[in-house]
Amino acid sequence: MEKGQLLIEEAEKEIIEKIKKSEAKDDKMVKSVEEIKKTGVKVLRNNKWQIEDELVLKEKKIYIL
């Protein structure tokens, strides 16, 4: 596994699915990620933003798409 990559275990997948179904959304973050995904960019601002599968890593926080 390369630096910056995440390994998601089976138990974590269940938690991620529950979070994805949650109605609590950060609308500003959702809109930003949608725009980033349209461009195909995976890393922004010297690794401060990273998109890994269904996860967005931003400034020591993890957002689930």
C-alpha cells in the first residue's frame, strides 16, 4: 500500500454505509467534492484534499461520499 492510501476493512464498510445513509450532510462539502470529481482530480493543495474511493480526506478530517 502506498503512502496516503487507505485500507477499509469489512467491519468499516458497514459503518461507512450507515453514515452514507445519514441525512446529515455538509452541503458545502458535497458541492465541492462534486465539482472536484467532475474534473477527475484526486489530490488538491499539496495533499490537503484527497479522494480515495468513497472517502474524502481534508485537513485531518474524513468525509464519506
